[in-house]
Amino acid sequence: MKPARTRFAPSPTGYLHVGGIRTALFAWLVARQSGGQFVLRLEDTDRAREVQGAEAHIIESLRTLGLDYDEGPDIGGVYGPYRQTERLAKYQEWAQVLIDAGRAYADPYTPEEVQKFREEAQAIQKPFLYRNHRPENPPKWDGKTPLRFKSEPKDYRWHDAVMGDLHAGAEAIDDFVLIKSDGFPTYNFAHLIDDHEMQISHIIRGQEFIASQPNYLNLYEALEFEHPAFATVPHILGPDGKKKLSKRDGAKDVLDYFRDGFLTEAMLNFIASLGWNDGTEQEIFTRDELIQKFSLERVQRSGARFDENRLLWMNGHWIRSLNLDELYARSKGFWPKDAEKYDEDYRRAVLGLIQERLKYFKEIPELTDFFFKDLPVNMELIDDNKQLKKFERSELKSLLKQAQASLAQSDFTVPDLTDRLNALLETTGQKPGILFSLVRVATTQAPFSPSLAETLNVLGRETAFRRIEQALNAL
Ligand code: GLU
């Protein structure tokens, strides 16, 4: 494979969500698997929509996911600068080339005049085409009015690595704006110049640009540029598989997922799976496997459904795959306040117990609070328990007393606790759903916990008995 030069070209108009990051990931994978370069370019010419801090946020998001770039606004590179607002002279130069070749002209119309043309076209049910209103003798362009491309309408056929062979008729071609009256180039013009100058080999981008592709092909010809390969990635759809993903469904800031304690491995795995698979049943991919196996040809054409449950499942998988030391190191910052009073070994043991069930780190406080503090005795846990609620309080009290007596003899190792709990089933003649639930509620004041013997072992004798005593009093 020839080394590819790909780019991620976000506009700093807000935070990066999964859709943006997926485009970046696909471009990064193509660069890395071919031994090429991945370029970050800031498309910051829309001054009105620019959001303060967006550039730093984009950079932080890429860093957090490990999508390293070889050239970019903060690190430079041979084809820099990498912010479009720092490249204005280049757009002017190429604009002049087009003017000299008779392929660009000053737009003499006021917005009101253009609106009138538009309405006239509507009245006769014709699509509005700017090129039907080209001025006969356009004024010399002074930079104060928009500069328009003088298109040469014709049919186009082109190949898209994802969407396949595409074509469009001449009606798709129009005279679009190259440079706006504020002196900044449009995306349509600037990206094409930059991709050429930066020697980009593959343009990987979202579907919103595909309708403009014939216009771009027309401009490539006018500039005598060879065009890069195109790859259009499908939309990401909400969980219902119908509408485009909205903020509520998960189109949130990707950094929010890290704030909630998702692992990089899982995020990469999940984002890659939004519209791509390797053609087998495999669902879990490491970063290296993604680099090895990704291909644009296997990106699907239809919208990719965003399913947050799948992300939770994947993250759970990646959490279980880490060894306890690694998991503990990564969980830093997610522990509840009360955990600070306990030493690392204790916290590590607690983490070991919940590793199996943990889906993301932000759940840690909820899953572990009873390990770090005595919760008030909660009788609802008994009233809400299908099995326990059938018993009189006095019966429960007597059962718990029998458990207390046996556990008093225990050395509190897991095997001994297990044996004693099992033996209690025999001596009391009760099922685990009753006896173990009762001991669990008494010692944790939580409806669920990891295995009872292991939970008691980590809690320790002193805490277990203090809580059993409190429960007995309440009963
Ligand atoms: N600046 C464009 C955007 O953020 C980039 C499109 C492209 O990748 O060419 O949507």
C-alpha cells in the first residue's frame, strides 16, 4: 500500500462529538496502516461561528484517544501553516490564477438582487442556478464583493471508496463563492487548495459534502489539480436507527465519555464499529488490530446506528480485560470521598470485587459506597425483597442471630466464610435467596453486592459485626 496522507479538518465551532472523532479515526487508521501521515488542519474561516477554546478542545480530544498527528497547528510541519486563517495569501494567489484564466469573477449583485433571481426561478418551478445570471461585464474584483467561480457545467462520474461509483448531471454544477466579501475563503475553495498544497491523498469526510462533489471536480479541473481519492462516511443515526444522532442520544462531547470513566481502548473500538466491521463476527479490536484490519472499502454505505448499550458492553469487556493494577491505576479520580480514609490495598480489593460488573468508572461510588461507610439501616430493602418480605421480623431476627453465631467462629477467609454460609443453609433449612439476602442486606444495606463471602472478607470482621448488630436492633 502506498503511504497515504490523510487529514482531519475540523472547524473550531464547538466540541468534537463521536461523529467528528469517527472521521478522524478512519483517516488516522488509513494513514497509520499505510505508513503515511495524518494531518490536523483547522478550518477556521467562518469567523462568526468560531467558538473560543474549540481548537484546544479538539487537540485534547485527539490526544486522549491517542490519535496522534504528524503535522498540525500546534506542532507545525512542512506544509504549514495549518490554520486556514494563516493561509489567506495562498487563497488569494490561487484566486488570481482563476481570475487570470477567466474562471472567476466578481459577484456584482446585492443579496436582495440574488433573492429576486431565486424567487423568479421558484415561480417557474426551475431550480435556481447562479450561473444563469452571470453578469455580462463583471467589474474588476476589488476584494470587497464575493469572488465567484465560473463553472463549466458537465456530467461527472467519480469513484468514492465507500459509496462506490457515483455520477451527477450538469445541473449539479453552479458558480459558487470562492472568497467571501469579508476576505475569507469559503470551505469549498479553501479545502481544495489546502488538500492540494498539503499533498493529501485521501479525503475522508461526512456525507454533508457529497452533493457538492461535482462542483469540486469542476474546480479541480479549472485549477489543473489532480484530485485525491474520496471516501464519504455514512451518517451516525440515533438508537432508533432512523434520525441523525442528536445530542440527547450521545452526540455529546467525546471528552464527556472520558469524564464518565470510559477507557480509550473501548472508545476506539466502539467508534470504529460505527459503520465498519471486518466482515467476520469479531467485535473486539485492539488499536493494533484496527490499524491492521481497517479498510475504507468495508465501511458501510447506510447510516450507522449509535447504541450506547453496546458501548457499555464494550467498555465492560475492556475493564474485565485489564489486570487489577492497571485497572486500579486508571480508576484514579473516580473514587467516592469516603474511600480516601482507606488504604490502597483495601480500595484495590474492593475494585477486584466489582471488576466483573463495572461498566464505567463513574459507577464506582454507587457500586462501592457500603465498603467505605455504614449506610443507615433501610427496612425497605426487606419489604421490597420478594422472599424476605414473607417473614415476620422476629423470624428474620432469629435467622440473622444464627448467622451471627456461626460467623463469630470464622477466620473471615473466603473459603471459611463460604463453608459457613453453606452450612447455615442446612442448619436453618433456608434457601440462599433468603439467608444470603438477609446477611447481605444486614452487612451492606444494599440490594446487590459481589459474592457474599468475598464481600464479608473485604469488609472484615469488625465492620460486619457492627452492621449485623445494627440490623438486629432495627429488627
Ligand atoms: N471543516 C469541515 C467540517 O468541519 C471539514 C470537512 C472536511 O473534512 O473536508 O465539517
